[in-house]
Amino acid sequence: MEIRLLITTEELMEALGCGRRRAVSFGERAGAKVRIGHALRWNVEKLRKLIEEESE
């Protein structure tokens, strides 16, 4: 069983089916940006929450 709490920008782009600029914009709007040192990751739960809110 794989539990992923954070994803990379490339994984975010793939999950949303869009380019880097739109994926980053969506992630920032969701408040999902997480910095770990120099690494940038995205909080999956916050992304899901925004998707659910916008799809209603």
C-alpha cells in the first residue's frame, strides 16, 4: 500500500493534465505548496479539497 502525501510538480502536471504554469497556479491557489529545503512539493489533500470545491 502506497500513501503519498506530497507530489512533485511533474506529478502534479500529470495528475491535472496541464502544463507547468497552470499546475503551479492551481497548487498555489489551493495553498498546497510545501518547501522541504530546496525541494518543492504539493500537498495532495489540499489539492483534492480544491478540486472537490470547484467541481460542485
